Amino acid sequence: MSETSNQNQQEQHKPRLSFWQIWNVSFGFLGVQFGFALQNANASRILSDLGADLHSLSLFWLVAPIMGLIIQPIVGSASDKTWNRLGRRNPYILAGGVAAAIGMLLMPNSATLASFITPLFFGAMMLALMDASFNLAFQPFRALVSDMVPAEQRNVGYSIQSFLINIGAVFGSILPFVLTNVIGLENTASTGQVAPSVIWAFYIGATVMLGSVLWTVLRTKEYQPGTNGLAELEEQKVERSLSKKLAEFFLLVKTMPTTMKQLAVVQFFSWFALFIMWVYTMPAIAQHIWGIDAKWFDPTYLESVGTIPEHIAKAKGTAGDWVGIIFAAYSLFAAIASIFMAKVANKIGRKLTYSLSLLAGGIGYLSIMLVNNPELTLVNLGITQISVPQGAVSLFLPMVGVGMAWAAILAMPYAILAGSLPVKQTGVYMGIFNFTIAAPQIVSGIFAGWILTAVFDNQAIYIIMLAGISMLLGAIAVYFVKEDTEQAIVTEEAMPVS
């Protein structure tokens, strides 16, 4: 009997889950993404306030993919072999949530807590702690869906996960803006300090993350190994040397399924683009729409002038808050797209859904160049009113395409991949697949800052255009992915209801 046939038989043992059971499996991801979104929207802002220049920003952000590269395969392999009273994946999800919360409480207080090292270096250390912890939770969440959800509900499972991820991202991204414009906290920062609105946003994010992670851990009863199609735990009777473990790991990488190798190309282009967006959207729109000269992002120049003019500090603070708004917008559009994505994928296929979504994302990035109207306009956001340049308001349209791409990136590769993975090694292969997320970000982190400085003269809008071209190449690369047709057949017609 072939591995694929045996795997299909094992999948048939998994019971169908109700909507709320699938919801509980992924609910903790809402909080993890809440924290991750706060980091994505504000890390560049915090590091800039603490003294980082535009060239070094991408180098500081390298911490995230490096942590993912190291931690996710280790956690994936370890969780495949774990079973205790909390379960198989839940212990790692809980540990990641607790550690990330600690990092979130400490990072925005770098200027206060750093006694023996520079605040910038301390902030970078806390960024590393957060990224390591997020990665500790991310991989088990992915594997948990594969463990718990039968094949015919997998599109729905990953779509619900994508929906929750994006709802968390919406509220995480918008929180500093709300704290400033509704609660009244200050959003400007003096040199070497972090704005109070950002500090309190990180406090709230840590609380939300811990609460949602505990919800999944306490409400999800994992299947014991050997039941419902899950592989038995392999007893490690002989302690293996590190070299042998590494050899076995690299053998797994070498013999990874063809589908994973082909998806790696798509992942490279899409994550290369995402990394650029997270790092450089704030300086890009501050320069392109608010008209702030690039010199105000240069620590050497800032040190030479001593005090940042009030109108520059206010513009940078407003632009930083607006990044949270547009990041919340693309996350909201992604959440909406994820609701329909399972049905669309069932109708036209996962590959076409994936490709069209990346195409929309590429067009979204490229269209940002066209929205630079500086005329002030009053915007009613429901919770408050604010005057911003008209170009800033126009950014909502490009975010529709970016949101569609993000929804697909969160769901489609995993839905395509899950059916081609051996049951006994789902966790470790999901961890290895994270290489295809980490590697393009590392490449982007190493070269994007140099490209921005040497080629684009620190005009950050052009690096966003480069991200758009990369996303379009990702859309083309989807065409060459060969999906396991036996696993691709989806009989689900609608989301199950409890």
C-alpha cells in the first residue's frame, strides 16, 4: 500500500468537527496575530525612535525570519514527539504565548530599562524575544489544524484560521491610533523615547494574546497519538548524536514533497514583498504622502539638529498611526476574503485562487505610487474624526488587493501542502516549510536596505514598488505548482454549523 493511500485511510478516521470546534482550534491565533500585528505596524517606528536609520531597519527586522528559521523546524519535530496532559501542540502554543507577552511588555520600555546597553540594542533584543516566541506558537497552530481537521474540512479549517488571524491583526494594527484619537494618549516621541500610545498598545496586546491562547489550550482536547488517524509517538530507545539528527533533518529537506519545492518559489516572491511592506511602509507614506524629507529619518542628521521640529514630530506620529489604520484595513479585507476563499477555492481550484490573489496584491503595491495628494481632508472613522492628506485616504483602495493576497498567503499554501505530507512528519515538515517564509525575508532584509540607500536614494516609495513586482512574479509562479489531485478534491460545500 502506498504512503498516500495509507494517509488517506488515516484521514478517514478523523471525525467531522462542528464550526465552533474548528473555531476553538484556531482562536488562540487571533491573539498571537494581535501581538504580531502590533509588532509589524510599530517595530520600525519604535526602532526609528530609538535611533535606527532607514538602511539598518531591515537588518534589525532580520531577527524575525532568523528566529523562524531556527525555531519552527525544532518545535515542529519536538511537537510530533510530545504528549502530556496538555496535549501535543498545546504545550508549545502556551509557552510561545507567555514568552511573547513578556517581550511585548519590555520592548516599548527599552529606553527606561536599558541600563548597561543602548536602548536600541535592548529594543532589538526584545524584538528577537517576541519573534522567537511568536514562532514558537505559529508552527504548532498550523500543525494543530492538520491534526484535528479531516481532509474534506481542511479548506474551511485554514480559512477560519485565516479569518481569526486577520481579525486579530485589524485590532492590533489600529490600537495605537485608537489610544491616541479616542483615549487621548500622546503619539509623538522625543529623541530616544517611545510614544505613550505605543507603549500602552503593547501592554494591551500582551493581555489579549495570553487570553486567546489560553482559550485554545483549555477548549481544545487534542487527539491522543494512535487515535483518529494520528501517528503513534516514536519511542527514542537510543540517544542519537547531534550529527545524526542533523543528517536525518537534511535528508527530510532533500526528500521533501515536490509540491513543497514548487510552493517554495511562490513563497519566495510573496514573502520578499511582505517583508519590505512591514519594514518600509511607515517611511514610505511619511515621505510620499506627508512630504517628510528623508533626512528626518537619518539619526546623524537628527543628532546634528538636536531637537525635532514640532510639525515634523507630529507628521511622523500621524503617519505612524496611519500605518496602523491601513494595516488594519488590509487585514480586514483579508478577513472578509477568507470567509469566501474556501468556496472560491472549491469552485475554481486552490491554485487559481492563490494566483489571482497574489496578482491583486501586486497591483495594490504598485498603485501606492499613484496616491500622493497632500490636500488635507477630514475623515470620519466612526470612532473619531481626523484630518489627513487625501492621498492617505486613497491608500484604502490598494489595501483591498494587499488584503486578498494576505488572505491567500495565510491559507492556500498550507491547504495545498497538507495533503502531500506524511502523517507521521506533519509537524516537522510544516516547520521545514517555514524555511520558505524565512529565507526570502532574510534575503530581503540583507539587500533591501542597501537597495533603498544605494539605488533609490532613501526614497522609500520605490522599495514598495519593488515589492509589487515581486508579488506579481509570485502570482506567475503559482502556475508551475503541481497539486496532489487526490487530496485536492474537496467535497465541502459550505461551512459546517454547530
